[in-house]
Amino acid sequence: MTIMTPGMQEAGLLARLAGLGYQEVTLDSLEAIASEHPHTLVMLSDDPVKYPEVMDNVVIVPEVLKALPAGSFFPVYANLAESKAIAKKYGVIKFPALVFLRGTDYVGLIGGLMDWPDIVHAFASKLKATTQRPPSVGIPVVTEQKGC
């Protein structure tokens, strides 16, 4: 019996996405890649052992894309380390996460899993949504203490 380690789970997840023809991105390469496409879908993951639902996204996203007009989104994915870096840029706090871009501009995100009709509707609405500023995960407040 083989026990799946986190590294083996991540390798399987990334191999599946690569096998679908999706392109792997990093925080540094994302902007250049997104600038070449009208709509980019960025798939972000976390530890599949700790958060098994990230493996569901590998099955769900391709099916949702099949339900939309061909070429609606250019799907890309990031490995776990890069997912965390990209997540920080876009204010993602829940995984699995899907970040939607129009060119290099932020449109929105889906954090976690959704029921089928809801996720198909959410994807379709991102095609028409206006761009916006990415949400922030917050800025730490530092207070200065004076006196004794």
C-alpha cells in the first residue's frame, strides 16, 4: 500500500493540469501571459492533503469550461508556492481559488467550491463583469506608544 505524501499529491495535481494543456505560471510570469489573452483564469491551490477540495477543482474547472463557449477563458495554474504568492497579490484567503483577469486587470475570484449551477453562472458572469481593484487581505496597523 502506497501512502500519498503532500509532494506526491501536488505532483499529481500539477500533472493533471499540464495534461489538460493548461499553462503553468509564476507570480513573475503571470502578467506577461495574461496580457496575451482577453480572459485568463488562474487556478490557485494549497496543500491537497490538508485541503482535499483543491483536487476537486482539477475536475470541476475543465467541466465548467466545456459548458461555456470555446475559448472563453485561457486557463493557467500555479504550483503551491507560487499559488501562495499570487494569492497574496489578489487578496485570496480561501483555497482552492480561481482568479479571473481581463488582460492583466483583475475581474474577480471564486474561493472554495460551489454547486454546479452556481459555478457555471459565476464563470459566465466574470466574462461580462467590469474590472476592479483586487481585494486586500489587510494592512497591519502599528501604533506608536509614547511615554512610560
